[in-house]
Amino acid sequence: MASPLSPKCPYLRPPVGQREGIPDFLSGDVDGLNEKYMGFYDRIAPLYKAANVLQAPIIRRQARTMFDLTPVVDGDRVLETSVGQGDWFRHLAVKAPHAEFCGLDLSWGMLKICRRNLRRWGVHAELAHGNAEDLPYVDGYFDVVYHVGGINYFNDKAAAIAEMVRVAKPGARLMIVDESAEHVRKLYQRLPIVRRYYQGADDEAATSAPVDHVPAGMLDVKTELMFANRFYRLTFKKP
């Protein structure tokens, strides 16, 4: 269902360029884990799309559960960091067709498929190519800010979370979800196509909810395991 609003995500700075009409905010080199997993997601984007088509009913069920503590309602301004292929926007727009969606991702391969998906689903969102550790948006704009998948292997989790808080309005709802160490061991380290990226990547410090990086003073901080312990969810509110 298409949103009648046309998101005009307010940016702190102009993009360094445009990539096929999507503003590009990447400046300088991408290094470390960010470089490794940007290349990984660029590489698997076509396979990821096929897998998500097959898992669409599962994704719908997960969306209903995942967002129960961070509901999106009509009129909300919503930001997803690491938007991937846009699956969550598709489901949020059904219940909140008048919400305003903005999404950012480091992987250009994922963004290209996300844009095609959103057009096919009739969901409007403004996309940007950039780093979640250095968001290009102005302070205090979004009612809901969330991230699903990816933060486990960011260079700087604390910076990414601080940026989510910065761009959120006072009273905004925030959520971070990613795979647990158990899920990494049982699935990703056994899949031939991806296992080399995840060897040695099951360290509990890397794949635990990054609650220690939540800035002081946040409200209603809650962590829990979901979906048969395959994912953790961290939720909180900006005061």
C-alpha cells in the first residue's frame, strides 16, 4: 500500500553525489568490518532476495511480533538504518499507510533491490546510501528509529546507537534486532556460500544485545531473545 506522503528526509549535509537517483553520503574509505560486510551483502543481494521471497510468510509473522514494543502509526516519521531490501517497510506500511519512511544502507547491492521491491509493493520511502555510524539526517526528526540485522559486525556499535538516538525525537521509540550467537553457529557457519564470513564470528560479545552501548538516561531499556533464541531484541525510548 503506497504512502500518500512523499518523504523529504531532512539532511545535515549535502550528499557527495547521486547513485541512480539515490543520494550517496559515503565519503572516504570504508574499512574494517564495515568494508568486509558491505562486500558480503553486495555479493549475496540477489540470493538474499530469492530467500526472502520464499520466506515472505515467515517475515510477515516476525514483523507482527517484532514491532509490538515499537509500533508505527499513521503520521510517524520512521527511519530504518541498514534497510536491506525493504521487507519491514512493506509490512509497516500496511498498518500505517500514512507514515513517512526513510531508509539507509551501506550496501549498494541491497539498496538497488530495495528500490525495486518498494516500487513493486507500492510503498514509498526515501532511500540513502550511507554509513549507520554517521547518519546524514538532522537531529530529533524521527518518531521511530530501528535497525534489524547488521550491527553485530559494525566497526563501532556505540557510534551507530548514538546516531540513532541523535536523530530521534524526544519520546521516540527505538529498536535494535540482530542474530544471536546460537543462530550464527547453527546456520551461517554451516551454509557454504556465507560460512567463510562467519567463521570465528560467534563471539558472545559480538552477537549479544549491545545494551552497554545504549546512552545513559534512555527509558524502558529492555532486552530479550526472540524466535526460538535466534535473534535478540533491544528496545528503549528517548526521554
